[in-house]
Amino acid sequence: MVITPIKENVTTDYSLENWLQSPPEGTEWVNGELLEKEEVTLKHSRIQGNLYFYWRNYKETSGLGGEVYTEVPCLTNKQGRRPDVAYLTPELMQQYGEPAVLPQSFPLIAEIISPTDLAEDMIAKSQEYLQCGSEEVWLVFPENRWIIVITKNQRLVFIASEVVKTQTVLAGFNVTVDELLG
């Protein structure tokens, strides 16, 4: 999903601290700028809903607990981010409660890649998440029907007709790429 600088109704003194206290809906704070995530497509929204549904259902039926979110704010290397889908463990829920912005990356994150996203930007974003508390990041490429799963120690690519599996978080979760991408 492409994010663009907000030009209207934003003062130049809007800071990361302001964003952390009350992040405006649909925004990220990146490299000193308030950025607005562009409108999502129907396909993006459907895949985001599928990921939320499958992760949430698995954490419920497996008894792992925790919570699954969409478009929820978190803090990384002095950046304010909003992953498309994120899972928070019960331990971190107990540690942090429900702040306006999670003060670290979520343990499991998925970003759904739009055709206008640059690969270098999304890889850098996944590394940013991993450096700030994430254990596993999924980069979902709907057009290519690929899911790249990234951890600190490995990068795996799952393609159409294969079964994508979590590697470190939500242990045991799996779903076919085709089912997830619809």
C-alpha cells in the first residue's frame, strides 16, 4: 500500500510525539513526515480480512490467546507504523495493556503489497519491524500470488497451491496461498 505525504490540514509542527498520543486514522509517521495511506482496493481489503479471520480463528481454536488487529499503530525506529494485519501475544497484552500506540512492533505482522509499492521499501519496512520486536513478517503479493515470510534467520517464499506456515509466532498455523488470496 502506497503512503503519501499529507498536504492539507496538517501543521508543520506535527511531531512523532503528537502522532503517538493520538494517531490520525489511516496515517503513518515516517522520516519526520505525517503520511496518509492511500485508499485500499477491494482485493486488498478482502485479503486483509482473510488474514485477520484465519489468524484470529487459529489463535482462538489453538488456545494461544492474544489478539489480532488490522491497521493498528505501533512504534518502530522512531517511526509510527500501521501494519495491515498484526498479532499481539498474551504476554505483550499483559505487559502493555491497550495503549494508543504499541511501543514496539507486533510479534507477527502482515503487509499486503500493492502494485505501486516498491520492493526495496517493503523489504526495508520488514527489516524495521524485525529490529523493533517483530519475530515474523509476511509480505503478501496478491498479483504474483506469493507470500514471503521473513524472520531474523530466514526468508521463505510460498507460491500458489503451496501451504504457507508461520515460522515463530502462532506456532502450527498454516493455510494454502490460494485459500488466503482467494
